[in-house]
Amino acid sequence: MLAEFQIGDTVGDYEIVGVLGRGGMGKVFQVRNRLSDRVDAMKVILPGHEGDPDVANRFLREIKLLAGLEHPNIATLRTALQAGDRILMVMEFVDGANLQDKLGGGPLPLAEAVDCARQVLRALAFAHARGVIHRDVKPPNILMTASGLVKLTDFGIARSIGGDGTLTGAGMAIGSLSYMSPEQVQGGTADARSDLYSLGVTLYEAVTGRRPFEGDNAYAVMHAQLAGEPVPPSQWNPAIPSGLDALILKAMARAPEQRFSTAAEFDNALAAFGTGELATATIPSRPAAGFDPEALARLETNLRPALGPIARHLVTKTARACTSLEQLRQRLAEQIPDPSAREAFLRSCKTGTTPAMPPPPAAAGTAPQWDPAVIETLKRKLAAYLGPIAPVMVARQMRSARTIGELYQTLAAEIPSERDRKAFLGSAQG
């Protein structure tokens, strides 16, 4: 067995000056080029794994893939060299922290999280256009510098579309479990949409500080990924706009065809959220100044029958712009579309009782008798644009809509992209 490299060792023109990281099969050293004095990163296979043909093939594959991926948001391959019986990979040294370490201090500010995701999406768009699927997008593989530059790294299990397919056996799950797409969990083929799913999970964690699927063991996590539904991110962070909520859940849709089809499409959707708006949206560490937390909690309880789970977000957001409790009540009432529900909300604020579900408007006579088949079709159509949150939104808007046309119009307003909104409304005619 070959001896492990140590700090102070010299390999060719490189002197090992530190250790940057270690994985199950490899180790990354900080090295200095003795001729140019440039600091780089050198990745090696750990002793004991050099003789494993699968590990060796994976390492060579990463070198060859990276050689064709020169992009500002991808850690650059400097060179590859052979030292005795070892093959070494020398890459640019990224002076920063990985996303996993940054999340150790809690969620990122929304503007920073979205900017990070967009930079990763540009890297993925570049790689996908060249037939490369990363297959292991996750916080440890995303490096962030102090200046805000993001680099995607570790293409160790990446796959080249149209390759010989001999890197992994059929039916073998590849990737890191918590970030793997359902098709990867089942051992299926991962395409570009699998990378977008993994980034969706990563963005979810970046804005909430927690993963969407958790469990006591690997089986519980896999079961949740294949059968469960993620809690909307705004349930953990009420500062998240509903549109961003929908985009994250769309990226994480269980069926690949319901996700974004390309990294560019996902990037363009995120671009709709201006950095100015997101820069002021942070997790509230305390209730809005001047308001009793119990009073805000009662408002949320009274608002929930009319608007559903979004009530918490609306109370928190609206309270920031109000100077009195009465002003806050009126502002919240203005956001309830149904007159009867609005009156019930204001009445409950005065009496201290929680309103029941509002009756249908008097002019409507009786509540609409929705055709279950039509509603199921509507949910499937909306899921193509909003992902798993679609059934929740349909159920919420059914409470106040009087006709199927009005229901379509109300739901269309939840779709961030104008083009997608038009397509959704157009499908109502079909």
C-alpha cells in the first residue's frame, strides 16, 4: 500500500502546505507551485483505494469531464499528473467556505440564497449543454468566496450523456441520499432534471436551515422522498414570498416532467425576484416592533379560515408596515377576497372568537358543486407549474371561487412566469 501524503511533502513542482478536505475515497490538499508560487488544490485517491478499478475509473472520468468544463462557476482543473503509481488532479484553490459550513450558522439571507442558486444554475446549464450531469449537487459541493462568487465542485460521480455507462451498475443509487432525486433513489437514470431537483433541495435548506425530508434512518428518508410531500419553505420561514415558495417546490416535484425542464428555465424564474425585495426579507427574530406576540398569534388564527396556511406570512409581513393593531386588522382584511369571509374576520377580531368557514356569498345562492374529476384535472395542470403545493392552493381557492373560470383566474395569479400563466389559462379551454 502506498504511503499517504503528508504536509511538507513535494510532488513534482508542488509542495503540500495543508489539508482542505477528506472524503470516503479521496483527500484534497492545499499545495503551492514552487515555480509560480500559486496556491492550488490537489486531489488524490486515498491509500487502499488505488487498486479499486471503480474508484480509479471514477477519478479519471472526473479529470476528463472537468477538462472540458471551463466556466466561472465551476472549479477549474489546472492539470493532471502522474506521480509514480498515483494519478493526481490539480485544481484552482477557492478561498472560501462551502455552503454546508455557512448553513451551520442558520439560513442564508434570501437574496444571498437565491444568488447562490442562480450561480449554480449557470454552472449546471453550461455542464448540461456539454452532456454532463453532475448527480451530486449538495451544500458541501458548493463553494462560496467572501466576494460572493460561487463555484460548483466535485464532479466525481458525474455522468457524460452518451457515455459507456460502465461507471455504475444498473439499479445502483448514486448520490447523497438527502439530496437525491426520486429517480436516483430508485436506481433509475438521472438526467438534467435530477440536478435541478437536488438544487431545489439545496435551496430549500439554504432559506429554511433544514432539509425538506428528514428521518431517523436512511429508509425513512427514502420513504419520505418517494411518498411524502415537503412542507412549503414558508412554513419554516414566513419571510419567503409565495412565488419563491412555489418555484422551490416545483424544482422538487417528484415527477421529472413537472420540474423545470432546464437550468436556464429555473434561473430565469428565480430572476423574477429582485435582490432589493429579497434583501429586506429575513427570518424575523422577534415580532414586529410595538405588537404583542399574542395579539399577532390571534390575528393569524382568525385569518387562517379565510386564507389558509399563508395567514402566518401575511400577518408577519403586513405588521412591519403598520403602526397600530387596528391598521393591521384593516390591511389584513383588504387581502381577503370574499366579502363574507372579510366580515367574519373583522367580527372575530372584535369578539375574540375564531370565525368558522365563511358561507358562500348571498348572490351565489348555494356553494358551487365542484366536479371531482374537473378539480383533479385542475390540480394536475397547476402542478406542472407549481409542483407539489398545487393541491393545497386549489383547495384554498375553492373556498371563495364561484365558477371554474374564476378558480382558474385566481390560481393563475400564483404562477410567477407570465408565459406559464398564459399557458395555464389557455388549458382551461381544453
